[in-house]
Amino acid sequence: MSDSERLVTGLPLPEDAEVERSLRPKRLEEFIGQEHICENLAVFISAARERGEALDHVLLKGPPGLGKTTLAYIIAAEMGAPIRVTSGPAVERPGDLAAILTNLEPATILFIDEIHRLSRPVEEILYPAMEDFKLDIVIGKGPAAHSIRLALTPFTVVGATTRAGLLTGPLRDRFGIIHTFEFYDAEALVTILHRSSRILGIPLDQRGAEEIAKRSR
């Protein structure tokens, strides 16, 4: 592909993923904007680490493209915990979720993108898992069916949604930490642009950053 074609193509390129990773902040202090969210999370994370416990479950809601996924990875990094990533549409059956939950390491961050798209049967498996770190499994069928309860290692669900209104009340109530992302103001966008230009080694003056910020969100 020629340089001119690369500039106008809408298709993802192999090297794009590496560039995107380099631009993602890795720690809370590197995250620009959403100050109220970062400050609040810092308090909860510090408290959880001091207690030696898993962080309370976190719900991140707001429009797409504002950093919910990035913040989920930052939470895992700040907690010094592994992260497991899935999405609501990918967890089709209760057995899919059970397989994930029973293979989590202690204090794992389970990031569920588009959590509002979990089906009701899957949600019902998730309720006791989030609340009591227990998993109810039904054995057999018909009159002979019975349930057993398995203990799970403590973990943290970080759910992200662009449509919070579609979340059921019982699921929303399981989250102890809930934050709403807002659109970035011009000052934050300019700061983000200057940070990205430094990382990429691309010259960017103040006026150029301000013009780009006017056309961004």
C-alpha cells in the first residue's frame, strides 16, 4: 500500500494496533480527563490493596470512545491483578460464564464490555457470583435435577455499557462503584493531543492542537 493510500484508507492496518497500545495510558495518573472518576477509583483501589482484598465491582457507563476499556486495563494494573476480557454478546449461555468464573485467578479483573447485552439466564448466574463469590450449578434434568453451590475465588467485575438504561435493576445493584463518563472538554483534548504527539514523535503546535480539539470529542 502506498503512503497516499494509507492516509485515506478506512481499513485497519497491522501496525495500527501497536500504535494504539503505545498511546493508551497505563496508570491513573496518566489518564487525562474524567478527573472525578480517577480520583474516586484511586481511593477505592488504595483501600482494597491495603485490605488485601479484591476491588468492589465497577460499572463504567457513557458514550463510546471515551476510555472505558482503557480504564478497565488501568484498574487491573493499579491492583496488580490479571485481567480477563469478554463481552455481553460473547457470553451466550450460562455454561460460558461458568467456565470463565471457575478459571479466574484470585483478584482477577473480569472486564465485560457491552454488559447490558447479557441474557437473563447468564445474568442470573452472575448475581450470586458477584455478591457472594458463589456459583450455582444445576445437575440433571426434570424431577431429579438438583443444584450445587461452588465457591469462587474473589474477583472484580468491571462492566462497561453505552446503554445503562438497558441494565436490569438487580445487576446494577451488584456494583458498588458506578461512574458515568462525560465528553472531554477542549482543554483535556489539547492535553491528550500533545501527549500523543510526543509519544509518536510528531510535531504539533498549540494552534494545531486547538483546531483538532474543536473537531474531536
